[in-house]
Amino acid sequence: MIDLESIDHIYLFPGTTDLRKGRYSLSLLAERIKTDNKEHELFLFCNRKNELIKVYEKDETGVWVYIRSLDETRFPWPRSCEEAKMINKAQLSFLLKGLKFEKYERVGENKASKEERKHNKF
């Protein structure tokens, strides 16, 4: 199980990935996003059908590769670099459950600040 408390950054790799790739090929893809080797990071990759993801966990001692599949739903997955983003730990929890994390409030955001955003049109 992934220890989310120790993770520094979580990245989604946009588009589809051939999940037959092993840890060496995934590390090359991860380097496209981030090259700092001193942090504890997760890189998530998804297959074409959005039903299977591989999680590449890199820390200072080595790597772990996890696989997560969904039976009835699909993972919400970015298709382009513009859609891809770094996500937080709460969003990762939603994602691994197959939930669309964009529907949920931002971490630490309350209803009052959401209302302010609605009315402020900059």
C-alpha cells in the first residue's frame, strides 16, 4: 500500500501508455515530467481504455510499481499535457477509487470561498 504521508509530489502522465512497460521504461517516461531524483514521488500512467493504471513510486532507495484496475467504471484521465497536472493526496485517493476528483472541493476550501470565486469575475 502506498504511504501517502511520505509522498512529496504526485504526477499524472497524460494520454495513454502501453502498460506492458516495466519499471525501466516507466522511469524514462517519468523523467519527461520530473528529473529531480531526491524527492519521493508518484507517477501515474493509464491504459487506452482508462480501466487500468500503473503507479510508479520513486524514493531515495528505489522504486515500486503498483497496478490498479477498475471493474465497472473508468479512471478520469487527462489526454494532453495541458490537462495533465500535479494532484494532491486527496485527489489521488479519489482517483484510485475511480471517482472524478474535479467534482470535489479543493483541499482546505470552504463554501464561503467558493461563493467568492463565483462572484469575482476577473
